[in-house]
Amino acid sequence: MQEIGSINGILSAQLGRNQMNSMDSLVLITQQLIERMQDERRDEAVNYNRADLYETNQKKAKLLSFKARIADNVAAATKAKSAIEWTTKILGDMKTELQTIIGSSDSAARAAAAASFDAHLADINSRVDGASHRIDNRVINLVGATSGPGFETDDLFSPSSASGGHVMIEGAYMGTRFNIEDADGYLWRYDSASDAYIQYKSDGTGERTGTTVSAVDLTLTSYDHDTGAVVFGGSGSLSGTVVQGGIGVLSAEFYSDFADDTSVQQAIDDIDAAVNTVNSRGYPITADAVLIDGNLQLIDEKVRRLDGEKRRIMREEFDETAATARAANLKLRFAVNNINILSQMNTGLIENMLQMTEGPSRGPGVFGILGL
């Protein structure tokens, strides 16, 4: 019995070593399979070097670069366009209010109309002067914010398309300010901030002379609507010729504060002429503003389409990555299943060999005790 036991021990040890070698091989195979599956997976979820994705990104970058170049130009032109539209509306409101007092004997209503008239003029000037926009180191205003006694506004040279087109937007003053040129050739302009007329040189420098006359001390004595000749009296004095540079509507005092229907009708006629002036001067500005703003909107639409195309490509990339991962996982599962089968087969083989070395099992009862 001892001898047989010794043989069985040796064989069991040998088979055990064979089993261990087999298991080492299985482990090695498993490791290699896992490494291969990892190699088959994509290193990146998205291939950003994909040709159509690269092209889409390049197109979008180009459009956004052009948009950045014209965005401030569009803002400046749009502000001017808005001021022009408001000026037209306000002039219409002024005309409507004046028409309501024609034939009226109510002096209070006429005085109220004069006050409202001047408030509307201040609103127009505020809107055109407020249509300023900073572009780089310049403040651009196409319709207002003139300097000194001049009426010159800014011009704007702007790209109109990404393909290289350009547009020149020529500014035009849309306010109601005016100058009075005195007998010595000096120019006087009313300054609302100081409520005074300020004297300027007329040599083109736009420099102040240092002389001012308070508007509180002036009373309009006469004004010839046809020639522009004007005389102010009161405790101060100022006379000369009205020089229009804006849309041609004066303050209510130049229409006798609407004391009679003749002055009211004169103001209405000036308003009608001003509307025509705004339309003729403002049309090129508004048209160009619509043009470059339309290009900006077109850029936004193109960018939205490119973003949609980019999302489609990204979905394709993610789907491909997921499909590759699923295929790799499936291969790995199949391989692991095969390894499990081989492992089970190997274990069964060893058990059978061990049973063979042990001989037949003992019989039951007395026969078993006797080793039979």
C-alpha cells in the first residue's frame, strides 16, 4: 500500500505541475487577448484630423473671424439707422401735434405745443448724438456728435463680405443744430449745456474765441424765414444770418412760439422739408446698414449650419467609437468563454488521470474491508 501511495503521490505531483503549467499558459493567453482588445479600441473618442471635420472647423473659424471684423461696423451703422428712423417718427409726431392747434384760440394750448416742439427737437438731437460707437480707438457717429461749429460727421469703411467686398458709408448730420454767422464772419452756436451762444472762429479750425452770450439775456426780435436774417435783443445782443447744417427745423421761438396759424404752417412746411432731407440723406446710410447687418445675419446662419454639420460628424465619430468598443468587448467575451471551456476541459482531464492512478474503488461492506 505504501508503494502504491508513493507512486500516486509522485504522479499527482507531476500532474499538478502539468496543471500549473497549463494554467500559466491560460493566464498568459488571457493577458495577450486583453492587450490585443485594447489595441483594437480607438485611442480617441473623436478623430479631429478627420478631413470633413477639419474642413468644417476651418470654415467656421473663417466666418467668425470675419464676423469679429465687421461686428463693430454693423453696430455703428445700426445705431445710425435707428436714429434716422426715430428722427422720422418724431418729426411725424411734431407735425401731428401742430395740426391740432391750427385754428385754436387757446393760447395755453399753443404755448404747450411750443414747449412740446422744443422737447421733440431735443429728443432728435439726443438720439443722433447718442448714435456713437467705439471701433478700435475711434468713436464713430454717422449722424451726429459733430464738433465745434461744424456739421461734419464720420464716414465708415467696412468689409461687406468675406470674399473681399467693401462698402463706404458716408455720414450725414441728422440733428437740428444751426449756426448764426455775424457780420464779422464769426460763427455762433447754441450750447444747451450752458444755455448760451458760443462764438467760434470761421477759419475751419473750429476753435472758440472765448466769447459767449447767455441765452437768458437774449430775446428774439426778428427772423426772416426766407433770408435767414436774425436779430436778438434783450440785455444782450446777437445778430447775423442763420446757417443751417442739419435737417432745417428751428426751435419754437423762430416760429413765434406758434402764436398764429401762419407760424404754425411755416413750422409744418419745415417739418415736411426735414422729412424729405432725412429720407434723402438717410437712405444710403440705412441701405448700407441693412446690407452689412444682413451679411452678419447670414454669417450667423452659416455658423449654425456648420455647427449642425459638426454635431453630425461628432455623432458619427462617437457611434464608430462605441461600435469599435462593442466589437472588442464581444471578441473578449468570446475569448474568455473559450478559455473557460479549455480550463474546464483541462481540469476534467487531470481528475480523470488521477482517478486512473488510484485504481478501482473498494467494494462495499466486507469486500471493501478486505480491499476487494
